[in-house]
Amino acid sequence: MPFSSSLNLFLIGNGLIIITLILNQNDSNKDAITNRNSVSQTNPLEKFTWGCVLLQLSLFLIQTKVTDF
């Protein structure tokens, strides 16, 4: 099943991207805490992170349905 194999690779890659984005947001929050003078700003990559998480969940559900049948 080449579709399942490529989907697995995509899920692994997307998972690594999600972990990297979350660690990046964690570091930027630590920097914001140390700089109290700055206005509270959201990280611009936050929406991209949520999009990757939703994509990951959707593809994981598709993968489980494909492998079940």
C-alpha cells in the first residue's frame, strides 16, 4: 500500500513540524515574560501551528479508516 506508506511519512514529518513550532512558541513566551515592557503579542506562527495540529488529526483519522478496511 504505497498510499499508507506515504501517509505515514507525512504524519511523521507533520508531527516534527508541530513539535518544533510548539517549542518555538514556548521560547518566545519565555522571552516575553522576561521583557515586561513589551505589549502582549501572540506568536504569528500560532495559527499555523493549530492548522498543522488539525491537519495531523484529520490525516490520522483517515489513516485509521484506510487501514481498518
